[in-house]
Amino acid sequence: MTISPLRESALRTLQIEQAAIGGLQAKLDAHFDRACELIIACQGRVVVTGMGKSGHIAGKLAATLASTGTPAFFVHPGEASHGDLGMITRSDVVLALSNSGETAEVTALLPLLKRLGVPLISMTGRTRSTLALHADAHLDSGVEREACPLDLAPTSSTTAALALGDALAVALLEARGFTAEDFALSHPGGTLGKRLLLRVKDVMHSGERLPQVLLGSPLRDALLEITRKGLGFTCVIDPQGRLAGVYTDGDLRRTLDQYHDLRDVCVDDVMTRPGKRIAPDVLAAEAVHLMEESKITALAVVDEQQRPIGALHMHDLLISGVI
């Protein structure tokens, strides 16, 4: 099979950048541990800075840190020298990115950071650079060459810095015991937040919307209750108010196969026992899993005494954005 020159170029780029990321493993040393320790001990925020393409990576790293339990924000080094340095306090830690380690706008901050006594973590491609030598911890993101055939445009170097930044963020995440629910708290408006924060009680139907009939009721009453409430099923409760079973649209189809005359049929004889159920504090995402696994579209929501307190339909989960 002939590969076009365009794909050959793309494959070469991916191979070079893959090698660049792989080469980072041998560069991880005690400085990485020290960088993590400085950030964990930080009483303020991690101020991430960088110029040009490194600045774009720095911005992404700040966002990743902030969303995984490490308060952080990006400061443009050029603006820092013209007033924005006031955003940095003695309680913060500065993480500076520069492939060369000699970027003028970044190194210009060194005297000011030293005067404040702010810990500095550098991420550069040169271990003997000005920025690396003046840092409290240095992360080596050096690569053998750029993927750019001219070896000029930042490509492999920015990819390596991005990967090393992710490694730092994940190490900190695990060290802090950061959970999926913690992550969702910083993403409440997105689908992920809804999946991780929304609980069954937040979307269930309750009160007058809860379909239920007593054991011993004629099947006719169960069908009327299903029609009135419009959820495709009804709970069947015992004299103590506990869930004894459910009767669904699917049960009706099976009932019609068994009985030619429904007038004398009791719901007890045709209902599903004990019926799928779920607790109100369970994550809505777990309810989706239970429904999909059981091939059903509705669930009874019960309290600790197994008394129905709500009803949940797949359509509600779809509308709420959980699915």
C-alpha cells in the first residue's frame, strides 16, 4: 500500500514526538519530587508563566492543575513586569516554562521572585540554563530535536512540556487523594459534573407523581395508574407501605399472552417480584447503569424501609444530561 507524502510527514512527526515523550522518563529525578513537595506545601496558589508557545502550554497546565485540586492561574510574563507581578504573593509558588531557559521576559522575573522569597519551579529543555540554575526545582523537558524539519518551530518541545505538565498534575492529584466527585465539583455545568454530582433524588418523580397501587388491586386499577402517571409502570405496595413488586408496560404484553379476559385478573398474579429498585442518594449515573443492565426504562426509588418514595424514568435522565 502506497502512503502519500502527506501521511509520511504526519507519521514522522508522530514518531519524533512519541520519542520525545518517551525520553522524559529517564529525566525524572529528585527535582520532580521536590517540585511536588513545594506545590503540596504551598499555602497560596501555583502561578504558571511562560512566553509564546510555552505560554500556551503554561496556560493549559494552570487549567489542568486548577481542575485537579491544585489552585493555579496563568500570568503572562510580559504583563508581570508591568504590574501583574502584584498578583503573586509570598504564599505562592511560581512554575515557569521556557524551552531555552533564557526567555528574557521570564528571566526578568527572577530578581523580583527572589526578593519576595517565592519558591520557583522551572521547566526547561536545558539543565544549565539561567532559569534552571536559579530554580528551587527544575523539571527537564529537553528533547533531541523538534518535529519541524527545520528544527525551528516548537513541536516536540511543547509536546514534551505538555506531557510533563500532565505528569506533574496527576502526581499531585494522587498525592492529595483527589476523587472523581472532587473533579465534578469544579465542573458543575458540564456533562461530567452532572454524571458525577446528580443523584436519583434530584430527578425522581415523587408525591402525586409517584405511581402506586395496593396488593390485591384489580389489574384494571394498575393500568389506570400507569396511564395517569405516564411513567410506564406502577409500584405495588403491601399493607405496610413496602414495595412488593412492580407492574410495567412489558408485564402488560406478557399478561395479554396469558389471559384473554383481564377483568378478573389481580395485579398480584402478574406483577414482577420483587421489582428493581434504587435508593435516593445513589448517583444518577448508577441508575442509568442499572437500567441498561436490566433492560428496563423505569425504577422505583425506595427508602431504607423499602417504601416507595419516588419513581425514576430513563427519559428524565436523558433530559437532565446524565446520558
